[in-house]
Amino acid sequence: MRSLLERMRAFWHAETWLLASVFVVAALLLTFGFIADEVVEGSTTALDQAIILLFRSGSDYLSGPIGPPWVREMARDITSLGSIAVLGIVSFVVAAYLLLAKSRAAALLVLVAVLGGLAINSLLKMQFARPRPDLFVPAAKVFTASFPSGHAAYSAITYMTLAALLARTTGCLRLRVYFVAVAVTLTFMIGVSRVYLGVHYPTDVLAGWCVGSAWALLCWTIMTRLQHRGRIEPPGDS
């Protein structure tokens, strides 16, 4: 009887978590759709420009971001944490470690999340083809379209995925919250740095956060369901 109750409780917890995850993913995608629709219609232009102006030291084309030069350099350092090069290295190192540790499912999760997210965001950039902000000379070089922000999306995908992996290694709630908090903080700082440097509109960053978070959560939910069904190795299997 006790075993049956424990199984029912575990099933209820798993199903509740699944429904919550699906709801969050749907909410993020709906938010992205709303932002994209407003951007296409041009309804966000005034607000985007007003927010960018808050980060500038003047109103002319050559004015740079507010703050002393070391703040700008620090912003460049922070924004690099969301670059394809840095996140690619981090993802490769983590995936290689997981393969060596015989955690094939976790390694696959990292690769699918990062590479899939890269492909999705690149397709979205080509679809919307939004020009970069042209109010000022940007404080960093850019080579792709503006919407949605790749740095915001890739950082959300990579750091959220790594936080979820780390959270599954401990039963301590405080540590789990800490891992997620660090991932959210890094993702937030990277997104703000893109606006500060003048290479993205705020709506680009918001859209990137929505896409990246939704994709990371979707990948993690699918892997967790497959683990519960025994399709892939369970957590901690080696």
C-alpha cells in the first residue's frame, strides 16, 4: 500500500511538473509572438529608442555609452560571455565531460539545446531581418540582424541548461536555487550589456530571452520525460 502511494505521489509530481513546464513554454512563446508582432508593426520603435537613450552620454551619433571607459570595457567583457565562441567552448567542454562520465543523455541535451537554439535563432533573424540600431556608433562590432538577440537567446539556453544539470546533482534546495539564480543573473547581465553597447534594441533582448528560455525548458522537459519512461539512462546512471 505504501509503495502504491509513493508511486502515485511521484506520478502526480511528475505530471504536475510537466504541465507547469508546458504552460511556461507556451507563455514564453506567446510573449515572443506578441513582441514580434509589435516590432513588425513598428509600435515599439519609440520605446526602444527612448530606453537606448538612457544609456547614452549624449544625443548625437558619436556619443558613447554613459560611464567611464572602464565601464564600457566591463560591458564588453560581460557581453562576450554570451558570444557563440565562448558559449561554444563551454558547451563543448561540458558535453565532452558528460560523455567521458558516461552521461550520454545529459551530453545529448547540451548539444541539442545549444545547436538547436543556434539554428532556431538564426532562422528567426533571417525571417525578421531587423536592422541594428543606427542612432549611435555601436560600442561593439556586429554582423547579423538585430531581432531576436542572439546573445540573449544563446546565454539563456546555455546557462539555464547547465544550471538544470547542476541542480540535478544535489538534493539541497538552496544549492538548486543558487544555480538557477546564477544562470538568470548572467543571462540578464548579458542582455542588458547588449542594449548598453547600443547593438540591440530592448525588444530584441526580450525576444531573445523568451526564445532561449522556452527552447531550453522544452529540451529539458523532453529529456526528463524520456528518463522517467526508461527510453534513455536515468539521472546519475553511469
